[in-house]
Amino acid sequence: MKKLLCALCAMLMFAGVAWSANTTLVGSSLTTIEITGLDADWNWATDIVAASFNSKVDTAKIRSIKFYPSAINDRMIIRDGGLDAATFFDSGVVGGVADARIEYYTDNPRHIDLYIDISDSTLSTPANCKVVIQIEPAK
């Protein structure tokens, strides 16, 4: 019986880890994407499609990316198209919670299938970090 209880507890703990996920919200204006939780990889090609249900967002152009850190030394890296692709956004190492980083792409906004490989980034408290992406929906 003790072994059975231990096995059940282990399975429940694994299920909690396996089902943990980021939260992706798309604003009703279709111009803002907010990613919180940041405890797993995030993929535009699948996470935006699942969160938006709107093809105008799926193929939107990136206007800006803002990273809200959780602590000193946090760093967010977002890739250009996939797990091993080039870096598109790098916040650099931040000086603290109040040191949010933003990069604008207003001169040449374009569609990019952004990808966050969570192991590339340094996040002291992932649940307290946030990425906000301003977009220009496809017409």
C-alpha cells in the first residue's frame, strides 16, 4: 500500500510539471499579446494560434517587445523562428524589477514566428516575469 501511495504521489507531481504552461493572452484590440508564467518554451506558431482564434493575429507584424523582469540579473532571449534560430530580442541583463526592457520595430515591422526557449533565458522567478508584444494585425 505504501508503494502504491508513493507511486501515485510521484505521478501527480510529474503531471503537475508536465501540465505547467505559459499563459498567452491576446487583447481584444488584436494589438497586444501578453505572455506570463514563462515556465516552458513558447512558440508563436502554436501558442498564438491556440490563444487568438484569429488569422489576423497569427500573421501579425511585430511592432515592439517589452520584457518585465522579476529580479536583478534576469534576461530574456527570444528567437527568430525556432529553437535554434538567431536571436531576435535580447533584453540583456537587467538591473532589477524596475528595469523593464523594450525594443521597437516600427521602422520595418514584419511577421516573425517568435520562439522562447526558456532555457536560453535567466529568470529568477519565472511566474513574476512578463513579455508584452505589440503587434500590427494582418489586414
